[in-house]
Amino acid sequence: MLKLDFDTDHIGGSNNSESEIGSLLNEVADLGINIFDTARGYNLSEEI
């Protein structure tokens, strides 16, 4: 299995709405990304 990672550090503190971030994450998943890095240091990325 190919492992592809998406770091969420750039969305955790962004001014984007939850809807926009949800759309982004859905697009990323559709492209085959199967690991989402949500380190606590990425602000709200774990909550979104």
C-alpha cells in the first residue's frame, strides 16, 4: 500500500471556514491521501 501524507499545519490556524476546510480535506482524500498529520502544534487541525 502506498502511503501518502497530508500535513494539516497550514489549515489549523487559517481563516478558512470549516466548510472550506472540509471540502479541501475531501478533495485530498479523493486524490488518494491516506494519512492526515494533525499534530497538536498545528493549532485547531485536530478539531477540524
